[in-house]
Amino acid sequence: MLGAADILPFVDGEPLLHIALLQPKIPQNTGNIGRLTLAFGGRLHLVGELGFRTDERACRRAGLDYWPHLDWRRQPDLEALCADLPADSRVFCFSAHAARPYTEARFRRGDCLLFGDEVSGLPRELVAAARERALRIPLRDSPHVRSLNLANAVAIATAELARQLRTVPAASEPCTSR
């Protein structure tokens, strides 16, 4: 039987998961990922130099009406990100160059899903250092598609984490949307 801790996104004030974006460049992707993070009870970490502004005026102008409700943090670098994560958090690096499919990972509450920027992804040395925590989303071989859109990749990984933790609402629960 599931208890409250199994279905609530926050337990003891801690988010279900952490989503970290290393030097994101496209504000629309980050906006979509912010909405996804909020919907799944996560905390968004924006790491390194950004390709856009995140001040109140810029967010209001972009129509990000949910942004004030989002649990997000700005980190200057990966070292600061790791220092800010809870001690038991594990960082999973998502990359098209990783060997292990994301479906083989066993996620737990508080894990961090790290994604690179939309142009070059995560640095290859970071992916190599992550070893079994370097994950990929398998795609069919195609000369036309080398990777997924960043927001889509984050959504796939987040949904898998939530599925494993059984935090996805049951089909019988009402859908709450506008």
C-alpha cells in the first residue's frame, strides 16, 4: 500500500527530484522544463552561463506566469550544484553519447538529472566520468535526427523517475488543468 511519502512530491521540504541544466541557451526550452519541474514537484537548477535572462521582467514578458511558484536555483558551476544537493542525491548525466539506456537506471527520491545545453550537450569527459550514471535515451538510427529537443529529453527522463517512484497520478484521479 502506498503512503503519503510515496505520492507527494515534497517530503520534509525536499523535492522529489532535481533537474539541472548546464548552460542552457534557449529560453523557451528552459521555460518548458521549468513548468515540467513544477508539475512533478522538483527543483530546477540552472548551472553556469545562461543564454538568456531570468529576472522578473524577462519572465513576465515571456509569459511565464508559473515562474514565481517554481522552486529553482541559480548555480555558478557544477561544483556549486553538487554542494547544494542533499548529501544522498545521485547525479545522472544524460547524453546522446552515453552507452546505458535510461530505463536501466534505478532512480530514487532526490536524484538529480543533469542535461547539457541544446548545442553541444554535456562535455564528453563529464559523461565518461559519470560511468554507470551516464544515461541515454535510445533513438533509432537516422541520418536526420542526432538527438532530441532538450525539453523533450527532460520530460522523458522525469516521467521515468516518477513512474519508478510511483508518483504518477492513477488513471482514476481527476486531471486538473485549465
